Amino acid sequence: MPAKDSYLKAVLTLIAVLLGILALRPAMDSIVVKAQSDYSHLYIEPGTTMLRKPDGSRQVKGKVVIDLRSGEAWGFPTLSGAPYPVDPTTSQPPVSQAMYLGQFDFSSMKRAR
């Protein structure tokens, strides 16, 4: 009986060691995961709004996108209240071209003390 007991303890110890190695392996081989794309510096305003070019030459419904690095505001016409470009006159999906709207001066945001 003592031989069976020693064998059982050795097998259980081996199983515990191998399970420990499996559990600790992700901590040793950390894989860098990037959940965001290269466009993570962009903020896309929810919903649609009326976009107006600064020179007044165009006014259309669309989405506003803010570049958080530069403060530039861009509009992407959707031609409707839909959150994506829609053109009912063609069967091809439309591509919305960016329209420069202006810029936010983020450096001017200072707290008064």
C-alpha cells in the first residue's frame, strides 16, 4: 500500500505543477493587445446635425468628427438623418468626403485659480 500512496501523491503533485504552469504561462508570455484602431484619436459625435461650411457655400445633414490631437472639426455629409451616407438616387453605396468645419483651441483651456 505505501507504494500506491507514494505513486498517487507523485501523480497528483505532477498534475498540480502542470496546472500551475498552464495558469502562469499567460503572465509570463504577455501578448500586447490593441483594442482600438489607428483612428482612436477621433471622436465621432453621436447622431447627425446640420453641417455648414465656414464660407456658407454648403449646408447638409451629417456627422461631426473631432480630431482630439489637433482640435480640428470635420463634417461627413450623410445627406439624411441616417448615421451613414445615403443616396437614394443610386444603387451604389455612397462615400462621404470630409468637409472642414473649424478648429477647437484645446490649448486655451486653462483653469482659473
